[in-house]
Amino acid sequence: MRSLTRPEEVTLTINNEPREVIIYPGETLLYTLRGDALGLTGAKPGCENGDCGACTVLIDNIPTKSCLMLTVEVEDHSITTVEGLKHAPIQEAFLSQSAFQCGYCTSGFLMVGHALSLQGAADQGRLVEWLRSNICRCTSYQEICDAVQSVVRSEVE
Amino acid sequence: MAPFNLLYYRPDTVDQALDLFRILSKEQHHPAFYGGGTEILTRVRVQDARFDAVIDLKAIPEVLVHREYQGSAEFGAGLRLTHVANRNLWPLLTATADRVADHTVRSQITLGGNLLSALPYREAILPFLMSDSAEAKVATIGGMRTHRVRDRYDQTFKLKPGDFLVSLVVDGHEIQGLAFKSRKMTRIDWIDYPLVTIALIRRRNGGIRAAFSGWAGFPFVSSRVDKILSNGRRSPSDRAKDAVEHMPMPALSDTHGSRAYREFVTQYTLAGMLEELEEET
Ligand SMILES: Cc1cc2nc3c(=O)[nH]c(=O)nc-3n(C[C@H](O)[C@H](O)[C@H](O)COP(=O)(O)OP(=O)(O)OC[C@H]3O[C@@H](n4cnc5c(N)ncnc54)[C@H](O)[C@@H]3O)c2cc1C
Ligand code: FES
Ligand code: FES
């Protein structure tokens, strides 16, 4: 049985690298990632209520709202943050489609788009359903949708 | 946001989980069984819950079963809603569960967490409330108990403190070939809590059953409403009007919509669903 009742050093696999960090039992993954020890501030705190998606990261390649996940739950899983994408096709697509303005929501959308591209083919309905998990307050969703679609389509072709 | 004041436990067996709850309670803690954590964490954040310890059930094999066996389908309480939808063993459950929250959150929410949510919606429970055969396996200190879901449901699914939901079993005959419709109506956005969610099934004898979420402070079924909806000699719109007038409780008035608006949307949606269901069968 795993238990965590006081702060403890754990090893997390983040962007394919083992990272040691001290966590509290009631610490969300968003908090751990953005803390001084890891400094991965790409995942953004927005609502911290599961609504906006700005905090989205991938756990085993599945988009996950890191404000709704305790860090201790993902010890044995692979965590990917926007810092781990490193010029992934989805990032290039966001640039070429001008799919952002202020950029606050962008890392969350990138993570959903990247996860979708890893899944291979996705029809328009599925793509929209995944993207509905995130909210953007500045730009038009059309550019975001186009950017994701270009990557999903190019994966398929 | 600082870390929450929570102790974390992830037992490997049903007995460990039951013992933990008992021990923590004795030590004056306020433990909660933890599924996806989406509700527990959001409630703890706004200090709307007294929990100070969570017992994460997701490492217990019985809570993760997802299978067809001996003519039934079994759904572990720890299954994520996206897993339930992707495997699609029960299309009606897929249809209701796949409209809860958004896709990312559904890959975190568990079936058990949705059924035992403190919120009024619990849309994934609708198929189980309409089913004659649905049974819940409940872990108790006295051993595993099986209950008919309909017998244990009265506004909430009744569990004694310290007991937890392990899985739900539904007969394959009820799953296969039953015509159904499920529709979630929201105020503006596609992703939102429901103004009303309606699930309908047409049974082999032609009778209609309906379940509702969003209309009241809890999901419900009503034999009176079912009787009205099953009278195939009347038009769908007449039946829908009559059903709305004979709901077991008045519609809510809240930020999602006024009572009158809810009644209008329910009647209109119900009429359309009845028409489609009867055209198809
Ligand atoms: C952004 C967002 C949108 C949402 N939209 C919707 C919506 O459209 N429709 C809807 O119905 N809900 C919606 N919800 C609410 C959500 O469905 C509930 O918060 C969710 O069902 C809880 O599931 P969970 O697995 O995360 O449960 P948890 O947070 O882990 O637990 C919820 C409750 O269930 C108890 N529990 C969990 N598992 C068990 C078990 N096996 N046995 C006994 N008790 C158990 C816990 O102790 C707790 O009291 C939304 C939530 C969020 C964050
Ligand atoms: S910050 Fe996590 S969903 Fe908004
Ligand atoms: S680009 Fe500003 S919120 Fe999306």
C-alpha cells in the first residue's frame, strides 16, 4: 500500500527524465510542476477548478488537468509538459496558423493537440470534443482548430 | 494555491481500504474514498468539505473490473468515464457518461465518483436507475454485499459510512437490443451542467422508461411519468406535456434556468426524443 502522510522526496518522470522533488500529500501536480524545485511554469493556473484547461499536461500521453490531480497519484507515470514538446509539429502549426494572442491558454491547447496527434487519425467530431476541454479568452477557436487539424491530418497522411 | 491539508492512502485490497477508513475515523480524521478526485479536490479547495484524508481506490483490482461475463457486464467503480465510453459495453451508459463534463475531465472522473457525487447531476447513474437488473457490489466490514441499484437509491445511492462501491453489474439482455435515446440540454455552452439531461429506453413490451438529471436536486425516475410516456395512443407532444405536468417534484429554478424555462425545454426535448425513439423501433 502506498501512503503519503508527510512531505517526502519522490522521483517523477517528467519529459522522459527522472526528477527528484519533495512533495506534500495534498499537493496538486500543477503546484509541484510550477514550484521552485522544478520550475516548469508552462502549465498555467487558471480556474484551478477543472474548467479552463490552462493547466493541462499529459499523463501517459492522455491530457490531464493538473489542478485536479494529486502529484502522489502520478509517481509511476510518464508526465509530459509543454517544456517537453521541443518544436513538436503542433507548436509549428500554432505559429503558422497564428493560433494564439496572449498565450495564457496556449500550453494547454498544445498538450491536447499533441496528444490527439499521437493518437493518429481523428475525425472532426473527435477533434472538437477534445478541444472543448479548454477555454481561450482572446483568439478565435477556428485558428486553434485549424492548427490541430493540420497536425492530426499530417499524421494520418 | 498551497497544498491541501490531506493525508493520502492507496490501498491494494478491499480489506485494506475498509480497515483504513475505520482506523482513520477512530483517530478523529475525516476520511473520504477517492476516485478521480475531481470533486474532492475542487470542494477541498473552496473549503466546502471536511475531508482531511483520502483513500484512493484505484489500485484495488476489483474496483477496476471492466468485463462481460456469464451474460452480464460489470463496471468497476474506479473506471474512468472515457474508458467506459471507449469500450462501449453498454451503449446507453456510453451515451450518458460521455456527456459529463469535458473530454479531459472525463478521463479523470470515475464511474463511482460520478454515482456518489454530492452534486445534483450524476448523469452516469441514469441508465442504472432505469435498469431492472442493475446491481451494485458494495464492500462492507461484513463482506461484499450485492444490492439492486433501484432498491438502494433514494435521491442518493445509499451507503453506510465506511462502505464503498466496488462495481456495478447489468444483465446482458437488458443491454442488448434495447432502443434508447439520451440528450443533455445546457443553457448556452455544450460543456456545462445540465439544464436537463433525459435518458429514455423502450422496453421489449413497448413500454417507455425515462430518467432525468438537472430537473431537481438529484437524478430520478418516476413510474407515473413512465406510464404517461408509454401510452402510445397519444401523440409524443401530448405525452411530453402531460409528463412535465406530472413530474414527482417541481422543476428547479437556478442559475442554469428558471422553472418555466426548464419545463419548456424538458417538454420540447422529451417530445422530440419520443418521436425519434418510436420512429426507429
Ligand atoms: C470541470 C467539471 C465539470 C463537471 N461537469 C459535470 C457534468 O456535466 N455532469 C456531472 O454529472 N458532473 C459533472 N461534474 C462533477 C463530476 O462529475 C463529479 O465531480 C465527479 O463525478 C466526481 O467523480 P470523481 O471520480 O472525480 O470522484 P471523487 O472526487 O473522487 O469523489 C466524489 C465523491 O464520491 C465518493 N466516492 C468516489 N468513489 C467512491 C466509491 N467507489 N465508493 C464510495 N464513495 C466514492 C467520494 O468519497 C466523494 O464523496 C464536473 C466536474 C468538473 C470538475
Ligand atoms: S487551472 Fe486547471 S482547469 Fe483551469
Ligand atoms: S490566447 Fe489568450 S486566452 Fe487564449
